[in-house]
Amino acid sequence: MSDDPETARQIAELARDSRPLLVLDVDEVLLEFTAPFMRFLEAQGCELLLRSFRLTGNIVDRRSGGELDQEAVRSLIDGFFHAQRDWQTATRGAREAVATLSAGAEIVMLTAMPHRHRDVRRLHLDALGFPYPLLTTETAKGPALKLLRGDSNRPVAFVDDIPHNLVSVREAVADAHLFNLMAFRDMRRLLPPLPEGIVVTDDWDEAAVKIATVLGL
Ligand SMILES: [Mg+2]
């Protein structure tokens, strides 16, 4: 079971597929997040300071210089996701790379965001050339991957920018092939060291080759 009953319900709706499985995060993997979120913040009179790999504590009011508290940050992120179609663009090379991989693998997009934003994200991903099934989760990603893979031993690859999502998947699916990809390069220097076994990729050109290899495509 996924820990999130709504995610489990979404997975149950998918057609059963026995091909190799490729699960993709959305923000910073398929869609740019940080760069457009910084522009969105500017339009709200705020600024993201690249001091550490977190949003809360690093978003300041440009007039007062004061840090926004967790509730204010959550509200800004919610506003951004609500308006994502006005702001977010596809990561360079993502559409072409995933289209090629989709010839031999089941592609599923797994985004950690409130379920209420799923419809808007669906519309936006369709418009940008990502017609693959989209799952939302409000809990850890690992259990969702385990459920998606099903009873078979088919190969699994997972791509995400956030270390704890990659670790969550490794804990749930020990033999999953894990890839870190981050569209906004300046954020990478703020990442904590990644646990062993996670392959860091610079861009979709590099990721696509490595994913095809581990999935046997
Ligand atoms: Mg992400």
C-alpha cells in the first residue's frame, strides 16, 4: 500500500503494464521550478536567497529584509502551483528524452504536491508534451513506487532532485536505480552529499542514456 490513500487510488486506476518502469518527479526534473518560482517571488515583492537547500528561512520580504515564516512560505508555494501554467516551463531536453524512453518503458510522473493541484498540473503537462500518467502524493514517494512496480521483478528507475525522495524509494524498492537531476544548476552546490548509489546527472541528455542502460532499453 502507498501511505497516501489517494495516491493508492490513482495507482489502481492505471492500466497494468509489465514493461520496465520509469518514475519521474516533476518539479526540477520535467518542469523548471526554482527559476520560475524566483520570478514569481519577485512579482510578490519577495526574494529567494540561495543560502541552503530549503525554502523556509531563505525567502525574504524585499522591503523589510525579514524572513517569511513557514505559513507564509506555504501560502506562496500554493499560489505558485495554482498559477503554474503562467510560470513553469519544461526542463531542457526533457520532452524529447522521455518520449524516446517511452517506446520501451512504462512512464509515470509522481509529484509531491497537494492533490487539489493535480488537475491544473495535468493540463499543463499535457500542453508541454508530457502525456504520461500523473500521480500526486502528500506523503513519502517510496511506498508509491513499490505499489507501482507490482509483484513483478521488472527493472525500475526513479529520477528526483530531492535527496530524501531518492532515499525513500531506495528504502521501499531496494533494487531501484536512482538518479538525481536538477534543472536549476545553482541549487546543486547547496545539496548535501548524496548517499552512495545515487547517480548524479547534469542534464537530460546524460540522464536518458544512463536510464536506457539500466532499464535494458
Ligand atoms: Mg522535484
